[in-house]
Amino acid sequence: MPLPIRAIAVASAFTVLAAIRLVDGSAVATAAEPAPVAVRIDNFTFSPVEITVAPGTTVTWTNADDIPHTVVADDRAFRSSALDTDGTFSRTFATVGDVAYFCS
């Protein structure tokens, strides 16, 4: 059974912070191919605040702010370029673990 990833987002006045966490697989129904998940960056906030997805799911961030934002893993496993308004960045999560990310 696939294990889900849970994302929790927190915003501050200067930096957008968030995390993705893999949790027990019983919380997510199995599917042949996981549906993609959208995260919106708006008003210096990642939204939704919390998501749960199965490994193999692609998460796409879209910048809805008027200023550029990035999506960067704390461990630097991934980093987007600067996303202008309506710019997107996608990442497929395949391995079990926690991933903290932020806007640099």
C-alpha cells in the first residue's frame, strides 16, 4: 500500500515555509496512478496548508503573487527557478521521508 506524503505550510512576513511528510499508508486509498496535486503560492503563503499524497504523486506549485517566489527543499534536493506570476514548478515525490521546503 502506498505511503502518503503530508505537506504543512507556514508563512512569515519574509519567508514562505512548508514541509512534506510521509505518514502511514492506511490514510490514503490506493490508485493505479496518483492524481497530481496543486499548491498555490499567494500572499506569501503555500496553500493548501496540508496535503496528503501517495508516493509517485506530482506536486505542482503555482505562483499567484505579484513578486517572484521559489520552492526550495531544506536539504537542497530540489530548487525551482524564480517563479514569476503564474509560473509553475513540479516535483514528483517517490521516496519515503520528510521534506521541508521554503521560498528563498
